Amino acid sequence: MGEYQNLNQCKSFNQTLPASEVLTALNSQICSECIIINRSVGDIVLFDNDNIAAENGFLLSSAESVTMRGITNSNQISATSLSGGIIYYRSQYYSNNPSR
């Protein structure tokens, strides 16, 4: 049996959002899900898969976190914030690391 190889390559980012209604795409990283933590002082609104109509927004208040699934790249998620600030996120292929 060969050496175990971890296929779930995760990567962490932080990104500053401007204080405006402009959508900012997350940095590009191949993944199937993305954990996002709002560390800004105000709310942010997330959109995924080019669903940018107001009714498709996902409100994330300050100090809250969410895992967005059903994507193939973290840049399929965009965020906006009227107060601006920093969000932190971690891209990953799946929540669990299966044994082989």
C-alpha cells in the first residue's frame, strides 16, 4: 500500500471589501465549498453562481460564518458591504477527509 495522499487541498484567504454596493468576487481557488467568516464591522451580502438579483443575496452579519457549497471555484462567490471591511474564507473540496 502506498503513502496516503490528501486530495482535499485547502487554502485560506482574507480580502478587503470596499464600502460600496459594488460586488467583489472572492479570489480564485478551485473548491467545492467555501467557509466564509465576516470580520467586518457591518453586514455583508453574498451571492453565488452569478445569481446577483437582490432576492438571491445571503445576509451575513458581523462575526457570523457560513459554508457555501455547490461551487467549483471560490470566485463564483461575490460579496458586497456598505460598511466595507475584511472577510476571511477557506476553500476546500469537501467537509470530511475520507480515508483511502
